[in-house]
Amino acid sequence: MNNLQSTKKPLLSLCMIVKNESQNLPRCLASAKPYVDEIIVVDTGSEDNTPEIATQYGAKVGYFKWCDDFSAARNYALSLASGDWILVLDADEEMVVDSENFLEILKDPAKSIAYFLCLNNADKDSLTALQTLRLFRNLPDLRYVGRYHESIKYKSQEISDSLVSYMKDIKILHYGYVPELVQKKHINRNIPLLERARQEEGLNLMLLYCLAGMYAETQQAEKAQECYAEAFEQLLPYLMQGSPPENFGFIPSLIFTLGVRCLEKQDYETARLLCQQGLEWCPNYPPLNYLAGATLRVLGFPLGAIAYFEKCIQLGQEGNYYAGEPFEESYMTIYPACDLGGVCASIKQWQDACTAFELALIFDPNCTFAKSSLEKIKNSLA
């Protein structure tokens, strides 16, 4: 019986790339070990005892010389896996299993070749969850592409929607959003990596957006502005033609960020262009609806602003919002509720204003703006 078990092909292989993760790795491996048949940990140059920790959890440890290419390292890890399916985790993540039924699903030879998993942030629970493709069949045609922010492709192309499903039985909990650690990684690894790629071959729209955000997070405002301006120039032809970029996942977030910057500079024409096209491409992204409402409010169109703020709240209540990029949940709750109340008050729709501010206090009982505004309205009507 033992001989038969030892020759049985693994169902699920966990594949990871790591470096100096002695603090995080035990939590990650402990969470996954009961459910996977094989653990592959590829070390890219640790100076601590990361490889030894991986060995303690029964992992097969491989070594990969770092070459500023996340896809190359990930694909090497995939090449070492023997399971029918592959699960990809980072060391600062934890596997959360709601039901072991997922193992039976993986045994079923269905047409799906990959599954989206829900990723939540432990350190920033105010962010919405992200649907991320981390579970897929062990096929030679499924490989990572991209030096940074790598993504899994099928035969070097985006995976067809008909071949991908959503796995509700597994979630991922991410612990990586500690500001000091994030900034350290940006300064020591991510920014130099992307700047080298920028000089050697240029950066695509997504990587420019990433680099701009990194400069902003590390208080390098001028360099951030330069990258945002370059990203807008790359995006502009798509805006004018009306067709979104092929790699769409991050585009709503990029448009929102660019739109906010335009609004702050009082460039209302560009802000309206970004809102109009962004909402045509992704009408259920709450931050863009909120930005459209804020823009119309500034321009003196209160009824239009009201419609967008109400849409934000509706998307949150129905849960039918875009999950391709995480965003602050406040764009579906307290922000639009307060703005809705303010706009209604500005056109003397007092009852609607009170209702909006009362809703804001349901979302956040400590909101001083909603409290004071509601009190002023009630006192004036008394």
C-alpha cells in the first residue's frame, strides 16, 4: 500500500519563489502543507535561513540566480513541479481553506485550466478583495510572462474566459502592506529594477503606472509626475479611439489616479474625458463613478453628480463591482454618502440630504462631517 502511495502522481503542487523570508515563510507553508502534495520553494539569493525553513516543511528547495526577472524565476519553479495542478503563493501570504471540496473539484477533468482565487489584505482591511489567478493546471503552455508584475499566460496569450473559473473554497490572505517594508522594497529592489528596464527597453503602460506609484509612495513627487505624464501619453490613443488596452486589469485604477490628479490641477476637460471613457470601459468601478460625481459637482452639475454618488452606493450594496484591482471600500460607502448629502443640501433638497448624512453615519458613526452637517440642517429646519 505504501509503495502504491509513493508512486501516485501528486494532485497539487505549491510553487513559490523566495528571498530572505524567514519571518513569513513558516506561516505560509504551515497554512498550505495540509492540502498540497508537493512543495516547491525556489530561493533567489537568501542571506538568512529561508532554505532551511523550507526544508523543515518538506519542501523541495531549488536555487535560481536572480536576474531582475520574476517570470524567469517563477517559470523555473513551475518546471520543478510534478503535480497535476499548481498553486502559487508568496511568502507573505497565507492559504485560507473554506472547504476541502476544492480537492475533489481539481480531480474532475473539467474544461477549466485555471482558477481565480480571492485575495484579501490582512494589513489593509479597508481594501476590497482582488481576484487573482493563482491555481492552474500543470501544462507546459501555461507560463509566466513579464519581468515585473508577471502574469500567467496560455500559449503566450491571455487565457480565454471560457477556460477560467472562480474557486470559492480557497482564499489568500496577504500580510505584505506594512508601509516601511513596502517602501524599503521599492527603494532597494523595485524602482532600480524598473528603471533599468525603462532605460534598456522602455516600460509598458502597466509598469509605468507601477513605477509612478512607487515614486509617489517614496515621496519622490517629481519623478512620479514624470511617469504619470508618460503613462497618460501612452493611454491617450486608446482614449481617443475608444478601445481599451488588451491588458485591462489595472486600467480602471490608472484612469482614476490620472483623473484625480487632473481634478486637483483643475484640468476639468481631461478629467471628464478620463471619466467618460473609463466608465464606458468599466461602468461598475466605484472610484471612477465617484470621480465622475466629484467632477460634475465642481463644474456645477449637481443632478449629474447625485446620480454618480448614488451609483457608488448601489454598487456597494449589491456587491456587483469590478474586482480586477483592489480599492478603498470607502468609495462605496462614506465618501459618496457624504458628497451626496452635500450636493443635496446645496440645492436645498433637505430631506434627501438628511437621508444621505444618516446613511453616512451608518457607514461610519464617528464621521464628524456627517454629524455636523446633519445637525446644521435639522437646526435650520426646526
